[in-house]
Amino acid sequence: MEMEKLDKILSNMVVRIETEKERGTGFYISEDLILTAYHVVEDCDIEEKIKEDLFSQEIKEEQFKIDIIDTESGNSINKAFIFDKNEELDIALLKIRTKKENIKILPFKLNKIKEYDKWRAYGCFEPLIGTNNSFEKKMMKGEIYQTECFKKNKYDLNLESKYLKEEPCHGGYDGLSGSPIVINGKISGVIVQEEQSEIDSPLKAVSTYKIKHFLQKNKIDLKTIGKEFLLDLSFTQEEIEILDNNTIHRINELNTQYKFYFKPIGQGYKERKEVKQCIEELESGNSIIMHGKAGCGKSGCTQGIILYCEEKQIPYLAIRLDDRMPEDSVKKWSKSLELGQNICIDKAINYISKNKKGVIILDQLDALRWTKSNSRKALITCTELISRINEINEYRDNNISIIIACR
């Protein structure tokens, strides 16, 4: 997705939150729900959590104590109440009085975030002294300075933060609590704390990975939010043209080269009960490790899986690791496979399989230790690929399965 389009969607999701005592930021996660930091709306809390399916009568007007402010006009455009909250994580879910029709929402990032990941966010700052603005909506960007999953803080992300124009935030960070942070086009966390200090991480956020159980408890299906943007987020138009014109053909070539290594004994392929077991696992969306001594039938099982994929028209990519040694990273390895400029293995199989199942076969894993002195790097690259596929599978209806064969 083009950055301009992504920023427009993100900006439209973000609103100003105001109560009698506090001001902050929030963002839509559905037509009638807004996510924010709990401390921004704490003074509007009620004694009992209200669930929509438990309503016995209409919500009383006085329960809508929270103002939703339009970031263009600065006027109150809606009212909300606290639908649910988690004080420990400093997160609150707000129910709004009038639905926001046709709001576009970015998908959620469901797996863990790494240090140095690049993030961007919109937030509603408190106004600078001397201006007539009630608040200032600004874009910010930065990197993940540190992750703190091992601590019991409400936040687990420390953010290094700058304006989009690389200017330091001399005006401070008041009003940013509740702002969404976005990594690679996906909502990845919520800012819950601002610090005025000299350290490199003045903003603290709680990751979506940490709050996903809170959202799921409220029957929010994180896999469906922003699903229409997932393919758009994954590929630019230029990449799609490369995938259609080059990558698919190249994957077919690699698969043909892989099948050339098969050396049938006697009458050729033989049905095995192990193949049936593997197919059952694939149909369930699981990945498989095939382990056994030389000559025990691993290649026969792999051949059977390929025949199954071709019969069911399941896209697959089969690689012998002793022949196509993984490079220092998935990106470099993909380049050596000639999949196309900036097209990585995970992106390629995700694109060609789309809504179907997909399969990646990594054969001869054990051969890595005998082929090169940097076999450890090759193993790390394979692990990186597995991690990338796991992340992709978080959003797919049909999983991409990885089959690893080794002695």
C-alpha cells in the first residue's frame, strides 16, 4: 500500500477524546468501538461493566459522558461510555452513541514486535503555548527502542519518537495517550504513557500482542479487522506485476528442478501410510517435520505430498537446501532464488496461494551442517522464514504449511 493511502486511513481512524478532567487520543476499531488508554477516561468509569447483549433497556443519556472530538473542526461529534477496561494494561474500550459508517480500519499485528521495527502514529497533542488551537493533530514516526516483555509494566514497548519531518518534539507529548502505533501497515500498539526526560524512549506503548486477549474477550475478531487491506499492504502494484510476470514462472521452474532429483525404484512412486498422515496434517493447516535415516522413505513422502498438491491445485515451493543454500537472510536467499526484485519467499507463496492452502518444502535440512562453515546462519534464515510464515498465517483462513525433511 502506498504510504499516503495508509496515512490517510490512519488519520481518519484517530479521534480526540475529552472528559471533564482529561484529554487524549483514541481510534476506531469498528463502526461503534474506539480503543484508548484507560487513564484518559478513568473519571467517566462506572461501577459495573456494561455488555451490549445484557442490555435490558436503552442506554441512558447520562451514561455517555465522554466526548469524541472531530480532529478537523474541533467540535464534539459523538458521545461514548466505557464498554470495558483493563486497568492493569491501561486500556479502555469505548462504545459510541452513533455508529461511524464506512470507517476504514487497518488490520492488527498479532505477533510479537522486535526492537528497531519502524513505527508511525497520529496523535492529538495538547496545544503549544501561544497558539489558538484546542489541540494539534500530528503524525509521528520512530523506531522501537526496547521491548520489555519480561517486566510487569503495563507497557511492553519503549518508543523512540520524532515528528515525520525529523524535528524533535519540543512541545512535549501531552495528549498522545491512546494513540495507535502502526508497523508495516498494521496496528501494533497503543501509547499509554508519555515521559518528559532526556532518555531515548519518551513514549511507552502496550502492544496489540499483549492486549489481544482483552479484545478477544469482548468478541472482537482480530483476524477480520482490516482484512480487505492485507493483500494491499503486502504488495505494491510494481511487486504484483513482478509476481504475475516472473515469480510464478520461477517457482514452477524451481519445483521442476526439485522433482528432477527423485530417483524412482522399481515401478516408481509407492503409496505409503505416512503420506496419508502428512496429507491429513496439511488439510488441518499444520506444518510437519519428517525425520528419519537415509533410505527410510522421506523422499517418497515428499513426492506423495507434491502429487497431492498438484492434484488439488495447491500452490507449493519445494527446495533442496543442499542445492539452494539459505543466505544470510530470507531477503538475500530469495534474491539468490531469482524470485524477482524485492520478492521474498513468504510474500511469493502468500500471493500465489491467496485464499487457498499453500505449502513450502524444505528438504535436506541436515545437509546444511556439512556444506558450509556458515551453516548456523543458514539455520537462522530458515527460522526467520518460519517466523514470517507464522505471522502471515495469523491473518489467513487457510494456512501455509511448512514441511521440513531431515535425517
